Amino acid sequence: QAPIKATCEEDMSCKTGFPEDVHSAVVSRSVHGGQPLLNVRFQSCDGNKKIHFGSSEPGDFRVGEDGVVYAERSFQLSAEPTEFVVSAQDKETQQEWQMRVKLTPEPAFTGASEKDQRKIEDIVFPWQQYKHSSPLKRQKRDWVIPPINLPENSKGPFPQELVRIRSDRDKSLSLRYSVTGPGADQPPTGIFIINPISGQLSVTKPLDREQIASFHLRAHAVDVNGNQVENPIDIVINVIDMNDNRPEFLHQVWNGTVPEGSKPGTYVMTVTAIDADDPNAQNGMLRYRILSQAPSSPSPNMFTINNETGDIITVAAGLDREKVQQYTLIIQATDMEGNPTYGLSNTATAVIAVTDVNDNPPEFTAMTFYGEVPENRVDVIVANLTVTDKDQPHTPAWNAMYRMTGGDPTGRFTILTDPNSNDGLVTVVKPIDFETNRLFVLTVAAENQVPLAKGIQHPPQSTATVSITVIDVNESPYFAPNPKLVRQEEGLLAGSMLTTFTAQDPDRYMQQTSLRYSKVSDPANWLKIDPINGQITTTAVLDRESIYVQNNMYNATFLASDNGIPPMSGTGTLQIYLLDINDNAPQVHPKEATTCETLQPNAINITAVDPDIDPNAGPFAFELPDTPASIKRNWTIVRISGDHAQLSLRIRFLEAGIYDVPIVITDSGNPHASSTSLLKVKVCQCDINGDCTDVDRIVGAGLGTGAIIAILLCIIILLILVLMFVVWMKRRDKERQAKQLLIDPEDDVRDNILKYDEEGGGEEDQDYDLSQLQQPDTVEPDAIKPVGIRRLDERPIHAEPQYPVRSAAPHPGDIGDFINEGLKAADNDPTAPPYDSLLVFDYEGSGSTAGSLSSLNSSSSGGEQDYDYLNDWGPRFKKLADMYGGGDD
């Protein structure tokens, strides 16, 4: 579609700057910070210019880059017009243009209907005309659309018409109008609507300023094809506040504190309430006041409140925590600047706690306290000091601290505070000697952890005296000096008096006998002490070289005891510093050495060792004895230092072997001490490096003492092991033989009956000597039939125990025991056949003088034989004796 061309009678020449010198606008009386007020139009013939807008009143008004003037803060416009200057400056050329703006407040709302109050205004789009295809354009001055003020909570009717938007071109074109922005086509949508034909802008429901204080809409005009006909215009709708919200306190209960004794005007706390209404209008302007105070003592008006800020302060003196610990105030906040008729109110509670200050000093419950303590005791509580304090318990104003102001110059006592009871605990920290001090009188003062309040003084009750009696106890004796040092030459003979070591008893006021002495520690058992007078004598020779002497010092400990109740004792140490004498001759070290059998190299380095110390030690003199002559002939010795010498061969060659070389060493003592020490030298064949090549042969030829002892020990241990093994074998054989015997051999009667190897068979099987049955004692153990060819029905051959042969027949009374023991042996014998099996016995042969057992008959030949001997066989054979030995009956 071709652009619409229009004609105009105005001058078509372009001029950069504001289109007018003075711009007037009508705005609401209440202006909010950030609220858009009007648009200023600046015409730039060069569209590339960068224009910066400014205000002569930057504290009240701000001009945006788009020319919209905003309120910088919230304020009320006066009845007179407000004027300020808006400036525009080119950022490149620094050229500046100015325009004066006059703001007039809208007339007050009288309550008449809105339709009667004002006529619906028309907002006409500014028009622009193009001159051919020139890029320069002449734009008609834009209308400054003043904000539309709309009261909140309007009751309608709805939709309610606000303004009519139209374009001058609606006469020649069919136009369509629309609005955009929050409240129209953006959330919250549908609040404002526009008639697309007539351009009538309406509101559809009541507005709430507390939710949205103003709406920024943009009106558009397009033709039927949707082409933009006019530039959009901005419409600002301000929601006028109504007093529809009560004040709300941030907290329903406020807590504060104030020290007791505070002066009038002391700040206590601040309470704060907020109102959702406009804080710059009377609807949101709050005022505070105190409705009530509880309790009302000592005055019903102890506090006041700043009606604008909510600060609570004291207005009367007399705050005393010990009388009133807390005050409760009811605070009221009212809007409409506290107007009781039209303002809305709300209340909250302020709880003010009166905090404690140290206005009550601690006071002792008694002027004098008493205590006692045994001497030499520490960490003992000897007295308990009690105080009273009216301040709040367990606070710095109540917690007591005690200090001694006199009576303890040596610092033997301290006073601790019990954190629960606040009592003072007098405690002994240093031992007290009854013999020196029997009574202490202390002066004690009590204070709090914080100083007393200004103007409060300590009364006399804050000071007390403490009388402490010291109790005498039996104390331990003590040696003086301890330890005691004695210097003595070693070698002091046994029985010599060394020194006197006595103790003292500190108990001068106790009746007790003298001290008794005894020895506690004497490692070498060299000393003894007299139990009465403490005189120490030697029991052995003092030897400085003893293992019990360290650094020439020998220590012994002695005990002193009294007979007090309870008995006490103390120990003392005697230190004997032993002076060295030349009582030890030097010795050679090492005792063994190795050298080559040739002259070179053959030097042996030796050292002289002397347990004595200087001057009874080195330097030492080394020499070889004159006898035997072979020593000096084969060897030579040269001293290389005070303690060292070299032994070497004198001859060119000495046969390999072990040689004992005596060396005489003499020390430097006065008098000198010397000894002859044997050095065992092993001479061996050496290689080119001087190392022995036949060491094993030489060592085997001459074993040392240690090697011989080791070999002997090994032999002895081996013999002991063999002996133990033999004893163990013999013991095991005896145990095995003991297990084979079923009964005691002394009680065994079976040794009178021969046990044969063969059972069963006829008389012709074997030729037995029946005489042996009558005289079994004559049978020897080796007369048992040798093992031969046996029958298949014979029992297997088992090793049978050999019982000793008894010469005498068993006593008749033992037959019963013999039978019972045989029965037990048969029952326990695992090789015996079952009792119901067929047993095969040996045949005794023919011609027996005993006759057949089957021929026995109690009724025949009974009178021909005397059975009286049955009475001698014991009670078990009494029945037989009665049957056969009872006579005719």
C-alpha cells in the first residue's frame, strides 16, 4: 500500500530543539517516587544525534533518555504550580537546549459522580507529514498526556469509561484502536479495555493500589490492513490510595530490657508498625501511643513512646528489679496521623524486663568464722564463709569473690568460691608447721565480679575475720643434710668407723623417745648403722672399682623411725665419694692375637687396661720378661703411646703355632703396680695380603677355654638325654608287665597248678607224667611242653603271663577269693569262649591214683574217709563239713 500523503500549512523547514519554551501539565497532588509525570518532545533533524536530558531539580525530577519525566522521590505538590527546567545536550557537540516545565496539581475530588465531574477527554494522536522522499521530516508536536488518576476500590458501575483515543486521520481512513501493556494484554490482563472503533478506554474492575500503584499503557492506531497509521502514545494511570488497610506491627510481642535505677529519658526499645496504604499520604502516616502499663508501681507512667518513631523511653525514676522485675505495655498504632475518628488502629504488647545492676553488695552472715587444720596438710577446706546478696542469683552482680586483706603474709591460704552456693571455701595451699604457727587470724573481704553501682558503698558486713587453729600431728624425722656426702679412700677395711648419720624429730612438743636407725638400701652390703646413735661402720672393704659404684659415688639409704602415734619415719641418703688408690695392676688387652710366621708384616697392637684412674693408671711401661729366654729371642715390644704398644717378631721366621707371650705392664701410680699378662699369639702362614691361610689348622691345634667348655657342656647334655631315654624304657616295661597281671602274685593260687598248652584228646594222645599232678611244686617253668604240632580244634596260642611258682599250697580260706578272682578274670578276658560253648579239656591219662570223678557218691564209702579237715577250710566249706564230718547223724 502506497504511503498516505498529507498536506500541511506549517513551515516544512526542520529545526533541532524543543518545540516550545514552556510546557504545562496537570498531575495529581500526591507524587510517588518513580512515577512518570509527562513526556517532553525533542526534535532532532539529524536522527544520529545522541541527546542527554537533565533537570534543574535532580533531587525531585529525573528525565529519561526517551524524554519521560519521572518523580525522583515521593512528595505532595503545593497549591501553587511547580516549575523546573529540562535541558537537552548533544553529547558530541555539547550544544544545549532548554525548556521550562510547569506542573499544576489537579483540583481536589469533591465526591460528585465521576461523569459529572469531568468530561471524557479525547486523546488525539499527533500527525506527521512527509515531503516527497526526503529523509527529513517535520513532526507535529506530541501531546503531553497527563496521568489518569483513578481511585482504588471504586464501586463502578463497570466497565467505567476513562478517556477516548482518536486520530485526526480517522476522517479519511477506517482505523482500529488498541492498547498494550500490563493490565491490558499483559498480566494482569483484562483490567483495561478499548473499543477498537471508537477508541473508548475503560476499566473493568476495582483497582487495588497496594497491589499495583500505577499502570503504563501504550495506545496504537492501525488501518484495516494492520498498518500503523500513528506512532503509539503512552498512557499512565495512577491508582489513588484509599485508607483501606490497618496498621500491622512487625511483632505482636516486643521484648526489651532496661537496667534498674535508670534515669528518666533512658532509651528502652523501638516498636514498629507498617501500613500497606500510601506512606506519603495520611492513609499511611502512623502515630503511636501507650494504652496501659502493668504493674503501675511505683508510677503508672514509667515509660513514654515517641508517637512517630515508636521509641520507648523512661520518664520516671524508681526502677528496682528487686521490687518489679518486668513491665507490660500495650502499644497502639493509628493511621491518618493518629486521627481517632477516621484512623484505623491496631495494638501490640511490649514486655520490658528490668535487668539487674550491682546495687546490693554481698554481706557476711557472721563477723567471725572458725576452722582448724592438721599441720602439713594441703588442699584441705578449713572454713566455709557464707554471704547473702539480694541481686539476681548467678549473675556477675551476685557472684562473690573473696580476698584476704590480712593475716596471711606467706600465702598459705586461698579462698575459692562455690559456684552454686556462692560460699567462700578457705583452703590450705602450703603446709603449715605447728611448731612455728599455732593460730592464724585472717581478714577477708567479699566483693562481686562487677563493681557496685555508682553511689553504692560496701557496708561493714562485707568484711569478716577467720580464726584457724593448727593441730599438732606426729611428723616424720628428717636427716640433715640429705643427702650427706662423705669423701673416703677406697680400701677402708671392714669394721672401720666411717661417719655418723643422724636425723632430727620436728615434734618438739610431743613426749616420745629417741629415734631408731636402720638400713634401707646398701647394694654392696658394705655398711651397718648403729640403731641408737646412727654411727656408720664398714662391714667389708670399700672398692671403688665395684659395679655398685657409679662415677666414684656409692649411695646407701638409711631410715630413722620414732615411736609416736602413729609411728613416723624418714629416709636419708649417704653418698660416699671413693678416692682411688693404686690397688689394681694393669692387664693386656686383647688376650689373643694373630700374626704371620714371617718377619713382615708381623706387628700386633696391644692395649693396657687398668681399672684405676689417673694418676694410678697410664702412661704404662711395657716389657718382656727375662725368662724364658725364648721370649726376648723371638719377640720384641715397643710402646707407641701411653696406653698402647706393638708386639712383633724379632726373628725372620717362626713356625706356625700358638705361643703364650708374657708381657710385664707397669702403671704410673705411687707406688707402682705391675703384672705379667699372657698374650696368646697364633702364628700362621699368610698370603701376600697378610691374611692367615691355615687358620683352621691352628685353631684346631689349640682350642680356647670357651670352646672346651662348650664341648664339655654338649657331651654332658647328650649323656643326660641317653640316661633319660633308658630310664623311660625301663619304666615302660614295668608298666606293661603290671598290666598283664590280673591279681596280686602273693594271692594267686594258680601258680600251684600247671597250665598246659593242649586241651582235649584221649589218653593215647600224650604220655603225661601223672606224678606231677600230685607234686606240682617240683615243676619248673621250663618244663612246659614245647610248642609242637597242634590240633585244629585247639585254641590259638597267645602270650600268657608267667606267674611265679609258690612253694606252699594256698590256705583253704583263700580258695573262695581265688575262685572269685578267676571268675572276674574269665569274664573280662576277651579271648575266652562263650559260657555255652563246648570246652575241650586235657586228658590226664590212665593209671591215676585219684580215681574217676564220676565214681564220687555221697552215700558210698562215706564212712571210710575222714572229712574233718573241711572244718579248717573256712565258712565257705562249712556245709560240706556238716555233711561229711558231722559223725553218724
